[in-house]
Amino acid sequence: MKRHATAVWNGSGKEGKGTVSSQSGVLKDTQYSYKSRFEDGVGTNPEELVAAAHAGCFTMKLTFVLGEAGFTPDSLETTSNINFENGVLTESHLVVKGKVPGISKEKFDECVKNPATYDEAKAAMERTHRWLDVCVKSHERPDEQSLFGIVQGSMFEDLRKQSADQVTSHDLPGFAIGGVAVGEDRNTIEEVVAYTTPWLPRAKPRYLMGVGTPWDIIYAIKCGIDMFDCVSPTRLARHGSVFSSQGRISMRRGQYAKDWGPLDDQCECSTCKNHSKAYLHHLMRQREIAGAILMSIHNVHYLINEAQLCRKAILEGTFKEYFSRWSSAREHLERQ
């Protein structure tokens, strides 16, 4: 939903002083009280945002509420100690202190657009480092949640090295590589992962953020990555695309209308055991949500199975051979 905001400048409530921009104009050096109202009629003020954070109602997107609403405060601080930086509420009050559920959580970072200039990437990296300092100092649940630091730096190797050095100077349970797979080509992704991973401690989990195709995962494992997350398995499934031992296939194609075989003969997921390509093709053509669900189950299972096979090969000391076979047999299919 597109959000629009209006501002009430009545000098009452939680007051502050500074420069504030909104869709209705710019106010400088003036007392203010903040209020935003979205198209759905929900009003949000700083106290409500913090209360929502403590209730675990929001996660990362909470930091961008003000930006989406059209506000870009410069160096403002309300009497309720909610700090602003470049139009967002700082993480020390929203996530680190908020009771957001989860075993692990990643400190706030800024992932710049692609392509980004060197100066843009450097500014985002430095802001990411400042936020990490705040997160480490404010982390209230270290026995319950593992705080990971995130390396940024866009496509610039020297910035990546600076960021890795700064982030790993903190004694954290794990470290992540962020800011990849945001529009750059696959070769660039592989280069960034290849030269950044060795700068992270081998004895702690190394997490590659936002990457999740079969080839990306096995290549990252080869580089030394341990953990992944990505929306691609379910996003692709919603559009009828599935992973298979024969490469990626689209169940929207008419060639599968009378194909009574499973998505993948080698797969043991519940979708492949119980449903045919023809049925899944029918669901996609009729825009039935069941099709997206069943293919999501398959795609997630496929990736988990690939990771398990990689782990098995590593433990057996045969990963180099496994990667070579996988690469020669499937890389060209995954790159289609």
C-alpha cells in the first residue's frame, strides 16, 4: 500500500527542535509534534512506534516507517529519547531494546542501491558501523539471541576489507555479508563473496544474506559460507518456477499439461510424492494459491537437500569432487 503522511505542527506533545521535511513543506528551527496518518486511517506517533517494537509487532521495516511516510528529520531528538538519523528511528530504541523474537538477529545495516557510487557506498558502510556500535552496547539478551555483525561496502573491495576489519573487531557470535544480489550480475556476486568470506573468522558462522538459488548456495559454501536466507525459493514458486535436478523449470508452460510425473524424480518432498506436473500446471493456470504453496514446499526442500548433500561431502572429504561434478552438470542450467 502506498502511504501518504500529513503533519500536525501545533507545538504540543513530544516536542523537538530542528529541520523537518514533509510532503507539505519544510520547517526549520521550530518546535514540533510528530504525527503521521496513513491511507488506512492508522495514526502513528513515536510512543506508539516504540510500544509496537517492544510488543514485537515490527521488525526491520519499522525503521523505515518515517521515511515511507514522507518525513526526513535532520538531527532531531524528542523528549522521549527517540533518536532520528537520516529519517529513521535508530535501532537502539526499536530493535535492540525491543523484544523482537528469534534465536539470532542481525544488527541494522544500510544496503545501498546498485549501482552505487564509491562515496555512497562508503557513507552507508560507515553508518552501518556506527549502528553496530550502538547495537553491541544496547544488546540486552545475549544469552537468548546471537547478534551478528554485517559487512557492507557494495562492490568495492577496499571498502569490503575496511568493513570486515571494523565489524570483526567486535567479539560477536557470527558475521554476515550483506549488500549482494541487489541487482548486480552473477559474476560480481561471486567475486564479492569470494574475496570477502576469508576476511571473516573461520571459527564462527559466516552468513550470506539474501542469496538463495542452488548455484549461489553451493558456490558460497565452496567459499566458506555457512548460512543463507533468501525469498527466491518462494517468490519463484509463486510465479510457477521450480528448482530441479534438470535445472529450473516453469510450470506455466503448456508442455506440462499432460505430464503425470513429479517435478523431480530425485526429490523426496511431499509435493513430488503426491502431485504431478500436470496438476501443478493446472493450479498455476487457474491461479490457485495451492499451486504456489506446493511449489514453495518443493523449492525449499530442494535447497535444504542441496545443503545437506554439501555438508555430507564436506564431512567425507569429497566436497571438491562434489562441487566439480555439480558445476559441470548443472551450472549452465542454473544460469539460464
